[in-house]
Amino acid sequence: MKRTAPAVTFLLTAFLFAQFASPQEKQSAPDPLPPSATAIISVSAMDAHGAPVQNVSKETVTVLDGKESARMIDVRKASDVPLDLGIVLLASKKNFDQEQAAAIDLALRVLRPGADRAFVIAAGGDKSWSNPNITWITDPSAVVASVHGLEKNKGLPDLFNFQLSTAAAGVGRKSIQTYNAGSGFSVYSVIWAMMKTDPRPVRRAVVIFRSAVAHSPGYGAQVTHAIEDTHNNVILTAQSMGISFYTIGVDDQLSTSDTTRSRVDTTYMPTHGGGDDGGARKYDQELARSNDLQYSAGRQNVDRIANETGGRSYWTTKKNFQDAVGGIANDIESQYLVIFAKSTSATAPPVHPIKVEVTGAAHVLAPRAYVVAAGQ
């Protein structure tokens, strides 16, 4: 299915030209390009110590569009443009209060009153979301109230909810996997819809709490392909809309992967003692190893959503996810807007893989592709 880049990208480009291009720059600029011929992305650059790289300019930024070096148009501090921020908590009976504390801390640190906006929602849970009025919030104190108003076990449907349950009866074992086929209404539907409602030239970011296990690829070709396609569609849609995802992991491997290691009541009678539990023991051990691999693969899928959209993934055990909040705030506040000419190659695909390099940077956060609308 083809995706199209939103018109707001062109509005943002035109806005930047109008705001920042001096008469001298306009006169000296060779072959001025219309907004539809340019791409704009958000980029953060850090040095080897994690500090933001200063004085980033079009002379210090290189964008490789496929195998070609793109023509740089301009580089500007992203703080000149308002921020649209989505905050998505994960309904959880275990860590929800810490998620709320982190979301509040982040909103108070990042949002600028009168300039930026945010919306707050939750995904997953055993109870259905009941608030039909999801709105943009401009006052950081109102964001705090919205976060406090969320219920720990109530949320919108999630595209990623893989589960593997194993029933044990004596020495018998039966495992059943459940997953989302990637269709229908979900929390991502709300994210896309909310971001489209703002006609202003803005930056777009989503901070979302995630479970690695829920993003596991599953077992069997049909399940694996369906889950892979769902991840790819989320990434592609985010790239086409200029949304950077920042993910915060909420689960630990032991509690979700190897249940036999965390349960003292899982016992086996040795064969030499007259027991016949060898098959059950072997099944549980193989399942534990397999679940370890599923957890690792799920974590990689979460990383992909962040890394390929220009954000970053955070996995932390600190209370209230303090280091993740600090890192995300630093990433967003150090963003630059990079404008460059789109490839004019007749054979270029609608999804253009790109690589961004910044002089003096040890780590660069940037989307790994941009999307060209049909007919451009």
C-alpha cells in the first residue's frame, strides 16, 4: 500500500524559508526550489560524551539520499518551530504510577507554554478506553491533570500485544500464542489522526511506553510476517508524517520470559526416582530459551520504531524512568531542522533511504527514510 507525505511538510518548508531567509540569501541562492522539491527532517547530534553538538550548519551536515549526496538547502534550530508531542502510556497494573510520574516530568521539562502542544492517551489494558474527546493541550499544568486522570488498566487497542500462554496439567503442556493482525482501530490510529489535525508548521514527536514481549515476532511464518508488516507500516507512516518516536521499555525479561525460573512451585520428579517428568522438563527448558529469543527480538522491534523514525529507545530500571526522561528531553531540545533537495532520479523509489552525518557527532538521531508523495 502506497503512503503519501503530508502537505504540512511543504508548509513547514515554506514557513522556514519565509522566516529565516534574508534578502541576501534569497538573491545568492542558486536555483531556488519550490517546497514540493525539498525534504525536511528533524536531527539531533551528540558528541562522544552525550552532549549536544553545537553550531550545526549546512556546512557540517551531510545527507546521503540512497548513494547520492543530497544538496543541502538549510539547517536551523528546531526550537524556532512549535512542537506537537504525543504522550502514550501503557496500561499496566505494575508500573503505571511510575509511567505517570515520568510523563508529567517530561511534559514539564519539554513543553513551552504558548508555543507547544500535547495530547495524552494510554494503550492496552483490560478495560476499553472510554473518553471520546482527545484534544490538544497547550498548558503544561493541564497535561499534568490529564496524566493523573488516566486509569492504570484502561487504554486504546494496541497493534502490538503478542502473548504466549502455556497451560500445564501434570506432565502435559500446551502453548497458545495470540497477536494482533495489524488491522482495525488502534492507539496508532489516534496518533496519526491527532497529528493530522494541526495545520501549523510544527515538529512532531511521540513518547510511548512499550513492552518488549508485546512486540515479539511470534512463532510460524504467518504470525511472523503479519507482525513484521505491522511494524513496517507503523515506521513508514511515521516517516511519511515526520513523526519521531521515543520509546521507554517497561518490562523486565525474567517476569515475562522464563516462568519456570520465577516460580518455586515448578518441580520435577527425577526419572530414577520413578518420575516421568522428563518430557515436561525438556519442554519447559526449550520454551524458556525460545522465550528469551522472543523477548530479544521484541526489544529489537521496539528499537526499530524509534531508530528508524529519528527518535531513540530507552531501557531502564531507574525509578520513574528518570534517565529516559532526561535523555528524551535532551534529544528534543537539541534538535535541528535539516532541509535538503529531494532526489530527482527517475528511478528513485517513493521511500528514499537516507543516512545523516554531522561533523563532530558520535551519534546522530535522524529518520532513516523520507517518503515522496505520488506525482511529485
